Amino acid sequence: MSKQKSKQGVSRGKRLLKRAGKIMFGIILTLILISGSGYIINKVSLKREASQIKVYGEKIPLFDGEVNVVDIGKGEETIVLLPGQGTASPYLDFKPMVNELKKNYRVIVVEPFGYGLSSQTNRKRSVANITEEIHEIVKTLGLKKYTLMGHSIAGLYAVNYAQEYADEMNGFIGIDSSVANQPWPGIDMRPLDFLKEIGVLRAMIKVNPESALGMAKSNSDFEQMRLITLKNMSSRNLKEELKELDTSFPASRGLMYPKDMPVLLFVADNDQSMANWIKMHEDQISNLTTSKLVPLKGTHYLHHTQTPKIVEEVTLFTERNF
């Protein structure tokens, strides 16, 4: 009896393993089918949506591609506005603030390669190449004197830019901008890139679009921001730029603005993403003759929530120092 029971137990175990194997195979096959369907839907949707994107700004031929810029306002002072890393549409992201700044300034929003309506490039996304590209744009536009203003990673590019072209700059204005000495842990984009390709990020935007896009549905530019975000998220140049920051930050350690260059920094006072965030910005301007740090309530995208205060402080600072 014991041998017979043992054989029955072995046979039952084999059947259970076989059944488990079939279930596992079914799950894997289902995931493959879902992923494949998501991939196809995403590609077809991107092709269809491309014709729905409305053109804005003007294209400037640059090296092996084209960079889109928005040149607006007719003030005596010129502000060249640079985006944070990964911003899908710099112009639409900055637009509420630009609409206020343009009343007193000429404002030029630069959409770097891979951003907004700009093309991709085969040029390495190094800090040296990016700063050179910014300078080529201002040369093409015939600018002699201007203020660099930018969000997030633009701070890293601006301090490098100031090493080469300080004589052209009136100053720098940072919106929760990066500093050369901040820690940089690196970001692996491969998981996000995979999720984008199989349509998961598209689904996430559909489920919670306002949070994903950083824009209210009531905004007239909401649909365009959605379309451009779907087009540009995890684009080749954005991924290359992000990877290159592993080199760009270490190469920029210790860089400072020239002592006589006016610098105005808006810093999020409750941004919990990095310890000593305000202190790092205080250190960055500690050697300057003319500088001001303005802590503002909010998180990283201060220009979404603090436009009136930013415009007020920019106006006061430029009137006194430029």
C-alpha cells in the first residue's frame, strides 16, 4: 500500500507541476501579447498624432538638425530661456511665465535638440556641445547682450556657458536650477524606455493626465502638451543627455560664475529631493558681488506655481543691476 500511495503521490505531483507550467506559460504568453499589442498601438498612435501637433516658433538650422525657438516680446533687455532636462515642450511649459515676461522683455525660449519641436541630432549630448549650441543660436539671432534664465539642469549648462561667454551675459537667473557641486546619482532610463515602447506610459498619462503633464485640463494648451509629451518622452537625445550627465556633473565640479556677474536664484524651500538644497545655492553665489537668493514655497517646477513672484523679482533685479 505504501508503494502504491507513493506512486500516486509522485503522479499527482507531476500533474501539478505540469498544470503550473501551463499556467505560467499562459501568463507569459498573455504578457507578450499585451506588450506586443501595446507596442503596436503606441506606434500607430504616434504616427496619427504627429499631424495633430500645431507648429509654433521658428526653426533654426544648427549643425546636423534644426532647433525650434520662440522669440516673443520687444523689451530692451533680452532673456534667453532654457528648459529643465526632459521637458517635453519648453515653450508650453514656460508659456504662462513667458506671457508675463514678454510685457517688459524680449524672451527667447530655446528648445534644444530632442525637445519640443526640435529635431534629433547625432552630436554627443555633452555639456560642451550643448553650451556651444546655445551660443550658436544667440549668434544666429544676432544677440550681443542677454540674460540666461533657466530651470533645473539649465543651471549646469549656464555656469559652463559663463566660463566661455561671460562677456555677452548680463547675468543668470535660475529657477530651482542645478548647481555644479550637487550629487548626481545617475538615472537608468532603460526601464522607462521599455514601458514607453509597450504603451504603459501612454496608459499612465491617460489615467492621470494632469499629474503626468503638470498642466490642468482647463489649460488651452493641454492637448498639445499631451501630444508633444507622447512624442518626446524618452526620445533618443533626451536619453543620451541624461546618460551624459554622469560625465557632465563631475567635469563641472568647482565651477563658479565670474565674481562681477549678477545672479538671481529662485529655490524651492520644501523640495525634499536633495538634502541641503538651499545651502548649495547659497554657496554657489557666496563669492559674487551682486546676487540674490529667493526661497519660494513649492517644489521643483516653481514657474508653474510662483509666476507672479518670479516675474516681480526678475523685474526688480534687472532694473537695479543690468
